[in-house]
Amino acid sequence: MNETTNFIKEQLLSKSKFNPSELEERVNPHLVVAPIAKKKIKQTTKKYNIDSKVSKNGVLKHLLVQNNYRMTNKLTKLHLNHFIKSSNKHIKEANYVLTKNDKAKLEKKSMYEYLKTEKSDLYKKIPISYEILFQKMFKDMWVPYIVDVLKIDPTADYKTSLSKLNLNVCLTKLAICDFNGCKIKVVKSENAGNIGKEGIVLWDSQKTFIVIENNKLGLDTIKILNKSKTVFEIQLPITENCKHSIIFHIIGDRLMYRSSDRVGKKFKNKNVKDLMYYINAEYLSS
């Protein structure tokens, strides 16, 4: 260690002073080798200011919104399943009551009037008739909505409206439109039992259309129409009295999104694997 000390004094410390003994006492001539201690990094937690984005409990509102959204979505599905099952159950009870009282041969409107007057409790449990929903949901709600979205002038002559209508823009907008209240009809489907069924859309879900079917011989029933491998027909009225309309065929596979998610969805024409079903020879010949 002495040799090392002399080497430090003569070779290293003497470079700054001619006489190493005159160096300040605070200079340690000994070479000390010691491990370097790591500095502790203080972990700073994010502090959120209590403002409009934070609730009273200090929890971010977007977290509460997400939780409420999931819970609302779950409760909606449960309530919807209960509504469909209970509606079909009460429709069977109503048909049994009509058959038992020899009212099954009445006209459809008379059936609803009989249940409303004689069986008011049962009448409140069955779904609303197709005629009422056609006026309330289709004509009063969906038609003004789709006319505003597609910029259709219903007061003009249908030839004028048709000439001003850009069909390519219509197709793009229809891909992101809301179909709740729309009148649809199944034109082609893998399920042969659904072909020809039509009704007013009560709920536009991710994979299905829940509709009220127009039953001309009896009470209207609720049907679930799958979007997969199904072609739907919709009519867009272009006149104020809904006498003239444009017919569009929409592919259900391309609409397998919730109506709220389709608004921000950018549809691309690159993936056409699902279209192989629709260009099949058996499909076209049927």
C-alpha cells in the first residue's frame, strides 16, 4: 500500500503541485475502491386534479362510464331476452283465449280490440301491433331520420329526387345508419324458414335484427333474424306520402356491428371472403 501511496503523491498529485507535501489536508492520497451506491428513484404517483373530469369520490369519470356501460349492456341483454320470451308466451295465451271464445276467425284489428276490452291485463303484456309500430316507428321516426341523413327532398317530384340522389353516397351512409324502426324483409337466407319474413326493427343488435313480424291472419309476433348469410331488403321513401321508394339490398354479414359502433367504422372492400356465399350458383338460382 506504501508503494501505491508514493506513486499517487509523486506521479498523480505532483502534477498540480510541485511539492506534494503542501497539498491541502483534505486531499486523500489513498486510493479507495468502493462500490457505487445506486440512487433510489422516487416513484411519483400521478395526481389528478379535481375538475370536471373527476367525480366527487376522486375517481375518473371515464372509468365510471366504462363500468356503467358494461353493466348497462349486460342488463339490456337480460331484459331483452326476458321481453322476447314473455311476449311469445303471452301471445300463445292470447291465441288460446281467442280460440276458446270463438274469436280466432275475427279480423286482426278486431282481435286486438277484443283483447283490449275483455282481457285488458293480457292485452298489456302482448307486444304492440305491427300497424301501430309502422306508423309510430317507421313513418314518424325512421323515415324523417333517413330522409335527413340522405338529404332527400320528399316534397319534390320523385323523378327529380331520384335524379339528384347519389346512389354511391347512399350506400356508404346506409352502412353506418341506425336501422331501429326500419322496415326490412328477408330476401335470401341460409335459413329457408326466414325467407319472405318482414317486419319493423325493434332492436338492431350486433348479430341479429329483432323485429315485430306482420301476421295478417292473427296476432303479430316477435322474430329474431340472423344477419349472417342473409340479404335484407329495405325501402327508402323518396316522396312525402311514401308511395314511391327506392329498394336496396343489404348484406347482413357486413352489418354485424352494433349501430353505435358502425358510426365510427370505416368499411373497406378488401375482404371479400364472405361474399363467396352470395355469388354461389345455388344461392343465385334460388
